[in-house]
Amino acid sequence: MHQVLNVQGMTCGHCERAVTEAVKTVDPQATVKIDLATGIVEIDSTQPRAALANAITEEGYIVQAEKVAADAKCGGCGGKCSCG
């Protein structure tokens, strides 16, 4: 399942690795794409959003409670699916 999280506090490659490793502790098969400039973390994983967000939070980062608004890359669901 494709999920998008808005993570605050990431500023460098170390942060990117820490968030990726946190996700991988929950789902070793997950794929993680991070945009440091926007704080957007895209995850393809079979694990629930809450478990992934909790792992990132335990690393010291803030995962915004609300979902990220859907954009043109999304199917245009308006944030009603797991990607938005």
C-alpha cells in the first residue's frame, strides 16, 4: 500500500537514513522515498500507517497527524485513500 507522511525535523542525509531505517524495522521489504525539502515521506509497505508513523516518531521526528493533501501524482481522490 502506498502511503504518504509529512515528517517534520528532517534536515540532512543522516535524518533520511534514520527515517528509512525506522520504517525498515517495521517492514524490511518497504520502499521509502524522502523529499527533505518538503518533509514528504512516501512509503510502499504492507504495514499500517500508524505503525510506520510510530516508528518514525520513536526516532525523534514529528509525523503530522493529518494526511497530506492529494496532488496531481495521486489519483485525485482528494485525500480519501491511503496515499493522501
